Amino acid sequence: MTELDLTILRTQVEGPVLTPGDPGYAVETATYNLLTPMAPAVVVGAATLNDVQCAVHFAAEHGLAVAVRGGGHLQPRTGAGQLALTLDRMTSVEIDPVAETVRVTGSPRWTEVIDAAVPHGLAPVSGSTGTTGVVGYLLGGGMSPILGRSYGYGSDHITEIEIVTADGVHRTCSPTTEPDLFEMLRGSKGNAGVVVAMTFSLIPLVGPVTAGGVWFAGERAAEVLPVWRDWAQTLPESATTSVAIQRLPALSDIPYPIRGAFVVHVRFSSIGDPDDAAKWIMPIRELGAPLMDTVGDLPYAESWTIHADPQEPLPYLDRSMGLGALSDDTITALLGQVGPGTGCDLVSVELRVLGGALDRPPAAPDVVPTRGLPYQLFAFGVGGRELFEHNTRQLDGMIDAVRPWDYGPKMVNFVSPEEGLTPAHLAAIYGPHLYERVVALKERFDPHNMFRINHNLVAG
Ligand SMILES: Cc1cc2nc3c(=O)[nH]c(=O)nc-3n(C[C@H](O)[C@H](O)[C@H](O)COP(=O)(O)OP(=O)(O)OC[C@H]3O[C@@H](n4cnc5c(N)ncnc54)[C@H](O)[C@@H]3O)c2cc1C
């Protein structure tokens, strides 16, 4: 790739074509996780569909792998020698209140869709934080802490996807048009090409939900976790819960009872009758002496406050595992690594309860591997390169301790940049049959593996 090649590309596209050192390059390649910076040889800030197609043709001509940055939350395999695409300049969000659908183009974040949908009494099956990219989330299935157990994965609601594949062709796929491509896209992240638009249905949701958190002193983890586990099994599908053992930083946006504290954070949400929800949360309240209790009416637009994930980019290392069971022994093993008195300083160790509609098959085939998974474990430690080994040791120690309960498959949205880097590991995450299927689809739609800057779905 010469300077002349880049000059020619610049004449073909409307958006900026930037190389390292150019003003704007750092912004264009910024990621949420500061431990996974992107460093492509060239980044194209696509402003039109033609820009995306030109960039893909350019990458093919010059043998460059293509990376797509949406919300920038999950970028494995970043490095030099790549062409990166951003789609922010193509972003639009168009609600159809009659059909109860939304068509998004480019790279919206969940906040943008939620803010557009809520005034119509509608809500997307969005994730725990508004800063996540809509497309990146939905390509991985997408588990919503409010609507997941009632309405399934976010990707179950997609009706149409527009994509530019490695041959530069703009394709539209749906359950009836190019159904194999539609199948592959829902669960394989960015392995098939550059998604430029999506249409998906929204959920009618008038009025607030009942949601929030109850925080207890972290020293009570061995008391709270078994009660939480047993209680979670009694909840109807319209209610969702997770629990997190957290060593919270002393930041000014964290309220005082929990600022800088070691806590057990029980999260709860219900889209059912508020009076019922008030009864359902009682067993957790009866544990007594919470540090803080915010469960009450919550507008969907504030759904991100349930998990209260960090909003600003930060350096972090994470690990996840699908757990097939959460027995007393599992809890003991987990707390033996991350509980009180262990010296652990991971910021968050979270268990999400799945089930309900998340277990039901999709209307059209997909490659989401986690239907039937009862629990998802996700943990992260914050810190730069100097804490890399320290955090790796803590996270791997935790994973090793709960390995006897490893379900095999786990949510692809929670596979960290350091995981899923070999076909064998990815086959375990998808399960062997589904992996064989998704690899066959990958070979068909991206035969030269142009889209490999991701958890790359290739044969072993
Ligand atoms: C704080 C936090 C909270 C989270 N909460 C949840 C949650 O509640 N539920 C859940 O399911 N997940 C959750 N996630 C995981 C998140 O959904 C995934 O990391 C998701 O992939 C992020 O998408 P992104 O666009 O923000 O990230 P990016 O890093 O931009 O993209 C992630 C992947 O998707 C691909 N991609 C993105 N856009 C496109 C596109 N237009 N075309 C082709 N490929 C594309 C990229 O190539 C990359 O491989 C959370 C993550 C974080 C950091």
C-alpha cells in the first residue's frame, strides 16, 4: 500500500482516510477498553455505503484484514497491517411506531435507540449499558438485563440485515432472503462482513419498569449468594436478576454508602405488575441491613443504572464462563477466589441468571450458542499494562476454581479479547456441531478470511 494508493482511495470516498499520526486518527480508532487500542495501517471513516464498498475493495486489493469498530467495546486481535472501518458518519435511527420496529444504519449506540423508541412507548432488547454499539451487541446475540428472560436474545428480534461482504457486494438478508447469511450473522459477530443497516422489532413498554439494586456489605457474600440463587429460581420470566461481588472505586459518581466499598450487588428488574414486583423482591430485602436499596419505578431510558457499568473508557481485563449449575460447592469455590479475605481486588465478578425466553429456539435458525445455559459468569479487573499479570492471575484463578461447572458454551458477547483465540477454544464456546456449521458459513461468505480481526471462526 503506497501513498499513491491512499490518495486514490481518498478520491473515491467521502469520509476521511487516515493513517497513524494523522489528526483524527486517534479518535477514529479509540476503543472503550484502553488495553485493546487499535493500530490499523489505515482507517476509513465511512460516510456512505459506497465508502464501505470502496474500503473493502481496497483491502482485498492490498491483502489487508478488515476490522470494524462500532461501540469499541470488544476488539480482539488489534494490531498493525489492518484496515479499520468506522461507521459513525452513517448513523441514523428511524422508528416506525406503527410496525413497532426500528431501522438503524451505521453505528448507533444503545442510548440513541432507547431515546428514540421510549417516547413511542417502545423499548429495544438492549444491554446493561447505553454506550455499547447496537450492531456489535446484536451480532453476538445480546442479553438484556430487563427484557432478556421475557423476550429472548436481542438478535431474535432482527428482521433484516444489510451487509457488505468480502466481495464488496451490498446484500440484504432476512429469514426468507439469503437465509444462510441471516443465520450466520446472528451470533458470529463481525465474521461475515460489514453490517451497514439492521431492522429489528421493539417491545411495547408503557410506563416504568420495577428495577434497581440492593447492595450488601461484601463480607456477607457467603450469606447472600445462596439466598439469591434460590430466590432467583422462583422468579417468573418477566423478572431478571444478577448478582455482583464488587470492589468499587472511590469515584465521585458513585454514591456514598457504596463509594470505595466492598459490596454484594443484587440487581433486579421486572416488567410485570409493580405490586407483584414489590412482593418478588421481598426475600432479598428480608436479608436486612442493606448498604443501599434503589429498587423501584425506573424509566426504561435509565435502564443502564441497574448495572451501573463504567461509562467512560478504561483499561480492563476480563474473563467469562457459562456455568451449568450454581451449587453450594460452586459458590464456595468462587468465594474461595474472590470472596472476603482472599486479597482479591477484581472490580466486579458477576453472575447473570438466564433461562426463560433465552432458552427458546429462534423463529429462524441462528448461531447463538447459549440457549439452555443457566448462568453466565463475567469478571473484570481494572488496570493498565502494569497490572496485566496481576489481573490475569486473579481472573484465571477464579476460572480454574469454577471449571468443574463449566457448561462449555458461553455468551459470545462476553468472550474477552484474550479468549477464543484458537479454533479449539471457539469450538468449545459454540459447541462442536454449531461450530462446524458456522465455519462452513464463514468459508462460504468470507472465503479468504478478510474479516479476521475478531474471534475468528475458522477450521482447526
Ligand atoms: C460495560 C459493558 C456492558 C455490557 N453489557 C452487555 C449486556 O448486557 N448484554 C450483552 O449481550 N453484552 C453486553 N456487553 C458486551 C457487548 O455487547 C459486546 O462487547 C459487543 O460486541 C460490543 O459491541 P460494540 O459495537 O460496542 O464493540 P466493537 O468493539 O466496536 O465491536 C465488537 C465486535 O462486533 C463487530 N462489529 C461491530 N459493529 C459491526 C458492524 N457494523 N459490522 C460488522 N461487525 C461489527 C466488531 O468487528 C467486533 O468484532 C457489554 C460490554 C461492556 C463493555
